Amino acid sequence: MSECYGVRLVRIDSKGDEKSPDFVIAEGPNAGMTVDFMFSVDTAYAGTHMNRNFLRSPGDRLAMFNRLNDHLAKADIVPLNFRNLTLENQEHLMEIINQLPPAVRTQLLIIR
């Protein structure tokens, strides 16, 4: 996000608090806005594991909806890294996103 949008992100020291966002924008017109990434993985194995376990059962859809809302509640901007999701999982996630109110969807940034 730093390279694409020319903003400097500073990691927030959350001390293990899962209710804290990942980063804050350090300067520019959006300084002070918080950012919390989803679907960013460090290894190919982690990406494969994430895709394999993505929405495996009917209850997972509600869990993903709730997880997405948790991220939206703690940050101003929630980038979704679609590059790490299979096309099928991207489509499932878009169905969930489309259930959100339009005002909330403006917080999402889909990275392809």
C-alpha cells in the first residue's frame, strides 16, 4: 500500500491486542487514519492453507462476515489482498462484501 498510494505506514504497537489496527498513516492528507490488512500471508504455504480452509462449511460464511465487520470496526481502511485468494474464494468474499451497507464498503480497498 505504501508504494501504490505514496503513503508511509507506521506499525501500531498493539501489545497483542487483537482489537487494534495494524498500521496508521503517518503523513499527508490521510495522516492519522488507521489500516488493518486482511488476507496477507507471508508464504505460499500459508496462502494454500488459507484457501483450502476458506468457507468450508455453511457457518463459515457468517464467521467471515463477522470477521470482516471486526476489521471494519477497528480501522478506517481495510485492504483485502485478493492476490492471495483463489478466484472461487474471491467470488465468495464479494458476495459477503455486497451484503454490507454501501457506506461501510467505502472502507474496503481490494488489492488485485
